[in-house]
Amino acid sequence: MATMKTLLSRYVEFVQGTSAKFYRIAVLTDGTNFTTLATWGRIGAAGQQGVKYAGPDQASATAALNAAYHEKTAKGYADANDPA
């Protein structure tokens, strides 16, 4: 399995009342293909992961990252320092 390199990453958090959630999304590449990988969960936990895009087009991977980021910020998530 090829080593994946992070090309772009965004990290946001939502903290309100008893809710404390994070959402991290990153575009990764092995040099040929691109993957947009999302990780989410409670702050302090490892979280769950899901693939938003996987394929040969970097522009599509970046568009998937931007769409997910804008969806989260529209719901009240705010940029934060990524603890990873």
C-alpha cells in the first residue's frame, strides 16, 4: 500500500451546551489518485472516518473538501487548531 501525503486539510469544531464535536477533512494523495477523507466525532475521541471522494482528479477531491467545509460552517462549526 502506498504512503498517502496530505495536500490540504481543514479542521472545525462545534461547542455549544453539552455538544463538543469536531470535523476534520483532508485531501490525500498517493501520487496518482486523490482521496477526500472526513473524520468526525466528539472532541478528544478518535472519531469515525468516511471517504467523500476517491479518484484521479485533484480538483474533484478539493471540491469535495470545500463543499463539506462550507456545509459544516453553515451549521455553526468554527475553525479551530487541529490537535492532530
